[in-house]
Amino acid sequence: MVIAVAVLILGVLLGALFLIPRNSAVAEKNRTNAADRKKVYGVYSKAEIALHDKRTDCWIIVKNRVWYFSQF
């Protein structure tokens, strides 16, 4: 019984050692992805967006962001 508990504790500790570095790498990757997402691709006026009102050329504004929905 003591051996089973010792093996279980050892397994948990070894598992934690493998997960801790992996979580750090994932967190670092998420931080860099968040920085990439904040890039500004262009600034458009509402008048310019209004010109794109065709079925084949549809732009809309949602929460101050411009979305291109022509392919849907």
C-alpha cells in the first residue's frame, strides 16, 4: 500500500514537471499572438464603408471594426 501511494505521488510530481514548462511556452505564444492581432490594417471612414454595399462587395462595421462579408 505504501509503495502504491509513493508511486502515485511520484507520478503526480513528474507530471507537474512536464506541464509547468509547457504552460510557460503556451503563455508566451499567446502573448505574441495578442500583439500580432493589435496591428492596424487600415482606417476607413463611414462614407467609404457605405460604398461597399453590394452582394459581391459587402463591408460592415461591428464594434468599430470593419468586416468584409462578401464571400458569405
